[in-house]
Amino acid sequence: MATTTIIERQDVKAINTGAKAAGAPLYKTRTKIFPKRADGAFRRLKWLIMLVTLAIYYITPWLRWDRGAYAPNQAVLVDMAHRRFYFFFIEIWPQEFFYVAGLLVMAGVGLFLVTSVVGRAWCGYTCPQTVWTDLFIAVERFFEGDRNARMKLDAAAWSFHKIILRVIKHATWILIAVATGGAWIFYFADAPTLLKSFITGQAPFIAYGTVAVLTATTYVFGGLMREQVCIYMCPWPRIQAAMLDEDSLVVTYNDWRGEPRSHGSKKALAQGLEIGDCVDCNACVAVCPTGIDIRDGQQLECITCALCIDACDSVMEKIGKPTGLISYSTLHDYNHNLVLAKNPTSGVIAPHRIRDASGEFISGIRHFDWRIFFRLRTLIYLGMWGLIGIAMLYMLMTRDRLQLNVLHDRNPISVKLSDGSIRNGYTIKLLNMVPEPRVITLSIDGLPGAQMAVAEMPEVQGRSADISVDPDKLRSLHVFVTQSAQMTTVGKVPFKITAHDKQSSEQATYAAQFDVPGAKP
Amino acid sequence: MANLNEVDELSGVETTGHEWDGIKELNNPLPRWWLWTFYLCILFAIGYVIAYPAFPGLHGASKGLLGWSSRADIRQELSAAEQANSEIVAKIRAAKITDILANEKLRTFAVAAGASTFKVRCATCHGSGAQGSPGFPNLNDNSWLWGGKPEDILQTITHGIRDASDKDARTSQMPAFGHDKLLTSDQILAVANYVRQISKQDADTALAATGAKIFTDNCAACHGDKGEGKREVGAPQLNDAIWLYKGDLNAIIQQINNPRQGVMPAWGSRLGDVTVKELAAYIHSLGGGE
């Protein structure tokens, strides 16, 4: 008999019980939360995501990527000193930072998309606050035991044993925090070199300062503040409400099958009471990392980590009931099922209304349907996300690696020379955006008879010049263009300045102007 | 006191007694994090006024334990910048102007430094872009009164032109042909037309023909047989398109009648060797340098 299984009832109350009731104080001291270990599909998924995200964070700066002799070989590097950003095969100059902005826009739209489909999945699975808090709780549980042991230890008077456990726990937390802060700085310099100089005390002050700040925030946020960061500091719980609709999957307590709750089904059945599936064991509250009771409904504190689903499912399995009393469910489905379950006249949930004679759910009950993923809202988000992605990819593939900027001298705009010819000056900036030295041919196109001279290169004569540009560097030259008196026409004469790389046949052209003073005839 | 303010029915919290259009403010306690931040700020402020200048006094503010001052910061930054440049400045001091221009690193530094000095010392007369104005030569073009080679430019800047305080100053004087009655006004008109002719401007050919003879007798000694000028005496080239005092007939007549003699101060003694070399490098880089 399933009912013989003894389900341990957790003595736990949601931390926000009565928070909204009249007369409740605005400021409330923190109620300590001792999340119980949960087991199940979502817990395993969370372990996996934690492993992957932490691995990405800690390992990425150590990946190498060969870019030849003239560029760093770190796969991901934000080189502040030289104003370059390297990401595997992509190199970004400061003026190309819009790619990063585009990625952030994509991340934003992606967040909207994910939220409109599966609610606060970001909060529950991948947010650094969640991942590190999860890790810190795992450490705590490893040293101090599960919920009951931790509560006992917390309540116990200070003893040698307690001190030892606490010191070990906090030391481990701080070690993790140092590693977290430490990993961050490796994104901004050559990781092996920086590690060596960091350990030997040769690293710049900013490195130590950054590690100190991030160590402190990791330790405080992950170890001490935990759910308070989500509840009080983070703006996302407030914004998310606008992202959800009736078809978004959210962690839901299905009260249409859970109510009325029974403390002891045997007793209740003996009394002839009708009971729902919820045995009020509070397992869902005990595992909750933000200390709430999901049975109170959707609430700001819920980060949708789905651990209550795991906890409840294991209880349902033990007592031989179908799983999914707490489940990812849409508001539409939930409302539909609730209407079925409620007695139309009294409005009381009556479990027999949704079950047939054999105890199975009636066919009218709605369950998860993957088709809810494809709605106008999600398709629009997906379309936006994809379009931005494709546009950026296209721009990345077709972007120039040879650029030419021309600044016409403004003071003076033009100079009359001894023989009456007119000279204009231009500051020309050649951008060699690949990590190889290149010889760029600079030439003037149009402006008949005009000759070119380069202030920095007295040997240059004629209408073009070969200019060597260092790898991944900008070369700035002051170029004089002179047109003889017989050839000039008064006014602003358009012509082109062209930079050409013979080897790669890349070309950049700038539409310049040649200014000849005088009254127009 | 407590009885003065009413207690809000709904929340059970006392009000502050402040009321705006019927809206009353609840006297809720401050959030604890806010209060602690406030206390921390007070602590910080106490530490700050001890460590840093804070209290105004009759003779300046209190010094503070750290002895910090913004002026000391600036002094330190300036001396650090000077220190950083000292090596290259020493090289410029030792090098000849031609060697400076031949060395890319020295030239880049000298041109940049010269440009900033130019804005302060020279732009007043020569213009901020060295474009000049009537009476003050344009330094961008390739017409030079006293020579456009680097060492010529350096000499001109160092010792000046017609500067009585410097015995090495470049100097020369064009006679006041009209004022001192060396030529009649008809002769001046003729020679002015001749000058217009050799500079390829509109001129009265008959007068110019008369002027040619007068030019050879009176002007060619300094300005050359064809009006090509003579840099040793700072005599401008006359058969080109560049005019120090404009090239129209009246301006030319005026200059022959009673010439203006430009004066430039000697900068060497005021700015020092290094700075005048930097200025010369900058002027030479403007496009007309030879």
C-alpha cells in the first residue's frame, strides 16, 4: 500500500509568510535558510549547467589561439593597453566595439525569448549569483551536513567542533572566491604571464585590487547574502513580469490536484474527507534556496530553480501518485484545470471532479504541450534575435581589414606656392587591421596633373607611394597634394585617395576634396 | 511625543505628522542597510577630514595628516613628464637640426613640440596655421626670404630679423626710392609695372619696357636680374606668385616708395637651443622646407 510509506514532514515555514499582511514591518530581519538537498532531473540538470558555466569561466582565459608572430596567442583577450579585443578568430578594434554592443542586444533579446518561453530560466540555472550560491551551498552541505544537521549546528553553542567546521567552510568559500576573482583578471592580460607576476607580487596594483573586490563580492554574495541579492538587489525579478504571459512555463503548484492538503491521508480517509495529492510534507519549502513556499503561487522571490519539482516528485513517487504536483506549467493550462477542479457553485476544489473512477486524470485535463513554444511573441523575439545575429555575422564576414581615413588640413586649407600652383595638405591614416606587416599603395585618383608628397617620406614623388604599415597598427602620414596653376579650377574639386594592398587586393577609397581659393569666374 | 502623531489604521504605523493634500507620511524605520551605510559614511568623513585638507582657516586650509595637495600632484606629474622626455630632449640638444630631421623618432618629437611652442610664441604674427598675413610671411609655402633649408630656418628663428638686440640678426634695408627722392613717381610707376609683368600679372607693356631699364639700374643688385631675389640679403623673389605685401600695383608702388621693413625677434636667447630647434623642425615640416 502506498499510504504506508512514511513521508517525513519538514518543520519549515516560508520566509515571506505574512510579509504582505497588514501591520507587517517594512524591514524584516533575515530569516536563515537551510536549503535541503534535492535529487532529481532538475537537480542533475543544474549540476551539469553549473559544471559547464564554471568551466567556461575558469578555463577560457587559458585557451590558446595561434595568430602568428605579431598578435597575442590567447584565445579570448581584452587587451586594454593596446585597445584590442581578441575572440578566437575575431579581432576587434575600438571602433568596431558595436559588435560587442550587438552581442549585448542579442543577449537581451535572448533573455526575453527564454523568459517568455520558460520564465526565469536565467535566474534559476545560469545567473552567476545562482551558480555560485549553489556551489557555496554545496560546500556548506559537504562540511556541515544537510538541512537538519546545519540547523542543529547553527543553533548549538560555540564549541571547538563548531568553530572548526565554520573555519573550514569559510576558508573554502574564500578560496573559491579568490579563484573567481583571480580568473577574471586573466581575461585582460596574457594569463600565464599574469599568473606568474601575480604570485611573485609583480602584477600591477589594478590586478590585486580587482581580485580583492571580486573576492569580496563573491564571498559576500555567494556565501552570506545569497537569496537576498535576488530578492532585494536584483532588478530582474521586477522586470520579468513584463516578459511573461499566460503561455510561459513557470514553476507552478497545481492546487487543482493538490488541495485540500492532508496531513495524514489515512485519518482523513477514515473521516470520509475528500483529499488532494498534497500531503503537506513541506519538502518543497525545505529545498527552496530562497526559502519560499511555491504553494503560495507565483512570487517575486521564486527564481524557478525547479528544485521544489524534484522534491515533490520524489514524494509523489513514494506515495504512488503521479508526479507533477509541482511542475512547469502555463497559466493557461493551470487556469483551465483549476476551473475543471472547482465546484462551480461553492468554488471549492474537489479532487473527484478531475479524476475518473480508476483514479486517473480525466481527459479534459491539460498537460504540457510543446506547441506553446511557438507563439507570436516568441517567434518575434526569435526573429529579432536571428536577424541581429545574421546581420552581425554578415558585417563580420565582409568587414574591412584595411581602412583609410583622410582629414583635410583646415588651417590653412590651401597654400599658393611660388610658381602659382596650389597645394592642399591631408592627414592620412592607414589602418592595417591584420596582425601582419603590409605594404599599402597610396595613390591619388582624379585631379589631373596633381602630384603627391609625403612629409614623413621625402623620397616620395609622383601620384602614388608604397607605404609599409606595421602589423595591427595605424600609420598616420601628412600628405601634400599639389596641382599646377594651369590645371587648377577654382572651388572644391572632388578627387579620390586610394589605399590598395597588392597582395590581398584589398582596397579602401576616400572621396576627398581639393580646395582652390579664388572667386569663381 | 508619541501621542502627537496619529497611528495609521491600515498599517498600524505612526505617521510623521507631515501631510500633503491628505497624503500622510508613515514613520517607518529606515532600512538597516541604509542606516549602516549612513554610519559608515560618517566614519569615512571623520577619517577624511583628519587625513586630507578640510577645515578652512585664515591662512589656508588645514593640511591633513597625509599632506596631500593638488598642486603637489601637478608638480609631480609635470616633473614625471619632464623626466620621461629628458632622454629624447638631451638627444635633440646634442643633434644638429639636419640630423634631427633625418631621425624619425627625433623628428616626430621635435615637430610635435615645435607645433605647441609655435601656437604660443609665433601664431600671434604668423597665424595659428603658420598661414601668415600681409607683412608676415606664410611659412607653409616654398618661398623663403632668408632661405628654407633647416639650418637657414634655425638661424632665422634663433637670431631674428632686424632685431637690434642680437648682433647676429639677419638684416638688410631696402632704400626708400620715392621718399628719399631716388626715383621720380613716374619711374616708380614704370618699374612697378615691370614687376607686375615679370610676375605674370596684368601690366602696361609700354611702362613695363621703361621700367625694365630702371629695374636693372636700381633693383637688380638685390632682387636679381630677372627678379629672382637674393636670400643673402633677404630680398624677396619678385617674379613669382607670392607677395609679402600684396601684389597689386598700388601695393608695389607703396613698397618701392617707402618700404616697410619686417622685424622678427631673436628667439634663441629667450627659448633656448632645444626649443628653437623644435620650432625649426616644425616650420620645415609644414611643406615648404627645402
